[in-house]
Amino acid sequence: MKSVNYVKLFFWLILIVAAVGSGMFVAFLRMDSPVDPSGEPVLFTVKKGSSILYISSSLQNAGLVRSAFAATVLARIRPYSLKAGTYRVSPAMNTDAILRQLHEGRQESVRITIPEGLTITKTARHFDEAGIVSSAEFLEACRNRRILEQFGIPAASAEGFLFPDTYQFHYGVQGDEVVSTMIDNFFRKTMDMENLPDTREKLFEKVILASIVEREYRVAREAPLIASVFANRLKIGMGLQSCSTIEYIITEIQGKPHPTRLLTVDLEIPSDYNTYLWAGLPPGPISNPGKTALSAAFNPPRSKYLYFRLTDPVQGTHVFTSSLDEHVDAGREIYLKKAAGN
């Protein structure tokens, strides 16, 4: 009976284990390597509540990793916690780099600038076109009672409180978060403004006024004077007679295209927003004003002006007058200059 050479056996076992281990290591390295070194970045979305296995399989199906099994094992070994969101990843990245990005939550975001003076429907359209959130979801959030009560807005919608600014949102963000962010920005940007109203009801009235000023002024230095005209009219119970409120009725309430010019019949539309029919402020804001209009509404200067008339359509400047006769004379003078080619 021959004796077993345990040393030799142990040596061969070591070789076999090393060979298997090396093979597995090489195979793993290959599975971790990029699918396509020249591949272009794409957007990949991880849905909330998705398992690591599901995410790994989705990555493989999208052609972003070579092996869902290897991705799953790697994610558990690290360990990685893959966060929901939308990411910009590339098949030129190795599996570990992609998983690490999902673990760190480095989501793809989009930058959007909302101009001053838009209504909530026009703002919703901007977000929809940017692919951030649908118009329907945005408008629903603007009318969300919970959000309105949270910020103390005494109205049926967030119209007037969506602060015009440049924002950056992640893809897949919910409408509630977008609207809340914009409203919160409104209160942060106005908290240090001079003569900020001390109650939500007074603030709401000033926002309504600012929303009208926003739609009427084109040159920033004239915004306070326009606010003074409206403030003076409010004091004496005179109608604001703002064409912008009529345009709001036509475009936002009636859903019609923006008119090229207003007709006499338009000034007779039966609506609470018609400032030609009723004195005082309309029921709510007609736009989302920026800081210039808000400051003008909070601090209208003392003046005797009750009227203003556009003098230069290109520059957007106005002439301000204190009486109807002066207003008519100013209109006649503008007409004569135009007729003379000046």
C-alpha cells in the first residue's frame, strides 16, 4: 500500500483553488468592464421601491452593464444602497462606477428659468416643455389645499406666489415639490422687503396689486409710478381699468388666444376680474410678479397721478397724468406726433 503524499496533494489543491479564483477574478473583471467604451450617455431611471436585482436587470436590459448577476453581487458586497431618481450614465462606464453614482444619488437635473409675469397655466407649460413635470400635475399642485394652507395662502390656487426665478430640479420630481419650492422661494425673497404686509390677507391684496403692475410696466423705473396710480384709484373708489385684467379673463378664464388688441366689447365682459366694470382689486392675482413689481406694490410713492398712457411702444415708456383732461390731451399729443412721423 502506497502512502499518500499529503504535501503534493496540498500543493495541487492550492493550484486548483488559485486557478479557479483567478478565472473567477478575470471573469468578474470582464463583467465589470464597460459595455461600450465609445457609448453615449443616456438617462436611466430608478423607480422608488425597486430591488437591487430589479435595478441590475434593468441596467443590463438597457445595455449599460454586462451582467445583472455581477451588478447585484457587487452592489451587495460594497454594499451600495441604490437610490430612486433619474441618472445620466453611459455604457462607457464600468459597472462599479454606475452603481456608485446610483448609491451616491448624483441624479441628473434640469435648469429652468421662469420669467416674471407668467400665469400658473403658462408656468405649467414651461415645466411641461422642459420635461420636468406635466402641466396637469403642476396645476393640480397649484390648487392643492394642503400646500396652500401650509403657506397660509388665502386663495384657491398659488397664482401670484410662484416666484419667477431660475430653478434646478431633478428629473422625476413631483409637482407638489416643484410648487412648494417656488412658493417657499417667494417668501424667502420677500421676507426682507420694505413694508412687507404683516398678515397673509394684507399680503394677498398686495400680491394682487403687484400682479397687475407686473403686467402693465415695461420699464422698471416706472413700476412704482404705475403702482401709485392704482393705489390712488383704490383710495377714491375708482376702477383700476387695467387692460391686463381683461387679457387675463380672455386667456386664462375663457381659454382663448391672446388678443392682438382689446375691443370695446371686451371691456364689457361680465367677470369679477373686469376692472373696467368694478372698482377695487380683482378676486386674485393675474400673474406671478417679480421683485420689481412686488416692491412697487409694497411701497407705492406718493403722487397725484390717476392715469398713465403708453408713449413709446418700442421702449415701453408711459406718460403719467392727474386728470382725465390731461390724459386725453396726452393721447392727442401722442397721436399728432405719430401722424407727423416723429
